[in-house]
Amino acid sequence: MPKATLTALAWRQSWILWAFTYAFGLAAGYWFGAWAGLWAAFTAITVLQIVRAYAKLGRILNQLESRVINPRPEGLGVWGALEILIFKKNQEHRHRIARLVQMLRGYRLAAGAMPEGALVVSRETGYLVWSNKTAKRMLGLSPGDEDSNLFRLFDAPIKDWFTAGDAEKPLLNVSSPAEAGAFLDLFLLPYTPQNSLLILRDSTKMRRLEQMRSDFVANVSHELRTPLTVIHGYLELIEQQENPELATIIQEMQKQSSRMNHLVEDLLNLSRLESESSLPEEPISTDSLMKTLLQEAAALSQGRHQVQAVGDFHGQLLGAPKEIHSAFSNLVSNAVRYTPTGGGIRLGFERNAAGGLDFFVSDTGFGIPADQIGRLTERFYRVSASRSRELGGTGLGLSICKHVLNLHQAELLIESTPGKGSTFRCRFPGARLA
């Protein structure tokens, strides 16, 4: 029955009940005592109604306070309707709680069955609020260690990363506190204003596979160096015979041999960088480095481009000179290779808004489609395979550049518009300014 109908019926029942009660009581009082009896009957009925109302109110309060499930009330009038409505609301509330508890149990079972570790961590203190079984196993926690502090579990300084709360920057290859030689990837997700959700993923197998792949590439590349050197030497010896019939063939073989040699050297360089966790550092003069890069660009361009040095920074960059030069040189050579004759190339150093230093290379070349920019640092990835092979690229330059920058806590930013050109920017933090 709708609430409005129930309420209207309850009031109608109450008025009728009160009318009959007062009519019968007043008639009986007048019969026994005229006006005095009438007044006594009215007073007695009113007092009884008040007592009855308070008794009903007390019973309702006891029902609201008690956790006991009472049977459905049966009554007439306003008090009966009130008890029925409270009973219905109580039942709906219990059913809602039961559904929420069931959903919560389902979520906790699902979280407990996840192959990744899941932790709810306080943003202010770093203490664990909740963790699933996988997280306990990964962190070496016992059932009574729920109040452990996240920052004290890891040897790595993860407090700054956790406090920053950047969900787009996971913390990769962190040593596991539970098992020597194991590594974890940490992902931070927004959860509540007070807590953060931390996902742990075991990256030990992937790290080992990556190491095996890197070792395999390094070993194969190293083994290729000797036969390539022998082939290149014999080609030079044959070239000295000055045989016109073989001149074109020898020239093409030397070109391909030289290209293969560059590829092997890049693979060895990349494998070496992947195995490094840090590099020897010293102050690097940006003016001297810029002079060297301009000379290399001019030699590679041979007057086909307008190469210009810009930027207002003249100081020192703290890093590994050989690797920094290699990374910047790759960007400059790419700009020269992929810019048509008559195009312009600009390079220089400038301070960025974060207080760090940017090295940038801008060109007016072919440009790169937006959907391919994210893949440029992949090994052997080429926007145009035919154009890259024609221009002599190995497909490893940007990958080497990315690894060098990672070892210097820097990042590679790429902006490009097809048909207009590209800008490659190496962004170093302020701590790299010597």
C-alpha cells in the first residue's frame, strides 16, 4: 500500500477511535455524575491517551535501539502506521546492508585471488591499512604485520615517489624485501582522499628474460665483429686490384659491410647501457659540446642544410661525456638525414620552467605521424623503412639516446608535425646543472 494511503488511513482510524473513546467515556461519566462525572471522565480519558502514547513511543524507541529482529507489527491508527513504516525501513536497511556485505566479500575475495599484490596504504603515514595474500607473500608479511610501514619495508627510497602520487609513473625493478634477487614493479592508483591503492607486480621473470635477451644480443654482436672485420679487410684488398668489372660490386659490398659494422657497434653499445645502473660523471662544458655537434652536423650535411646554434645557456652539465655526446650526436645526425636539402636545423641548450636544462634539436624535415611518436624509441622501429635504409640508419639511435637519458634521470620529449618538421628535446633535472 502506498505511503500516502497508509498515512491517510491511519489518521482516519485514529480520529474514529478517539471519537468513539471520548463519546463513550463522556456519556458514561455524564450518566454517573452529571457535569462533574463528565469532567472526570474527560480528564481520565486524556491521561490514559497520553500514557498510552508514551508507552507506544517507548516501545518504538526500544525497537529502534535493539538489534533484535521483531515480528511485523499489527496495529491501528497513527502509532500502528508508524510502527509498520519503521519496520519496513528497518527491513530495507537490513537487506541493503546484507547486499553491501555480500558485495564487499566478493570484492575482497576477488582482490585476494589477484595474481598481483594489492595494498591500501595511508597517504600521510605510509602504514598499511589492508593487503591481500599475494602482497603479504611478496613483502614477507605475517598475519600480524598489517600495521607495518611501507617505507620501512623497502631498501629503496620510495617515500618521495609515493608522496608524489603520480599514477602515470610506476616504480620499476625495486628489490623485493622478502626474497633476494627478486624484483617488484610498483603501481600507484587513486583510491580515497586518505589512502592510496598500491599494486605490486613480480617482475623477476621479465627482468631475467630481458637480461637473457640482452646477453644474447651482446654475445651475437660480439661474435659478428670478427668475421665482419675479416670481410671488410678482404674487400679492401680486392678493391686494390682495380678490376673494373668488380668495382661496382665491391663498392656495394663495402657499403653493406660498413652498415653491418655500424649496426653491430650500436647493438653492443645498447647492450652495455642496459647492463649499467649508473655512469661515471663529470662536468661537461655545453659550449664545447655544442661546437663539436655543429662540426659533426656540418660534415654530415655537406652544405645541404642551414645548421644554426641557438639557446641562451652557457654552463656545465653533469654527466658521462662519452654517452651524452653519443645521445646528442644521434639526434643531430637523424635531423640531418631526415631533412630534405635546403631545410633548416636548429640546436641548442636552454633552461626549462622546472629549473632544469633542455637540449633540443629542431628540423624542417618530413615529420612524424602522432600515432607513431610513442614507438620511436623501440629498437629497429622505423617510420619509413625504405627511407631509413636508403639514408643508412640502423634503427637503434633513439633507443640508445633514451637509455643514456634514463641513466641521467632525464627524459626524451618529441614534438612533430607531418610535413613541417620535428623537435627532439632532452630534458635534464636541475640537479644535473654543475
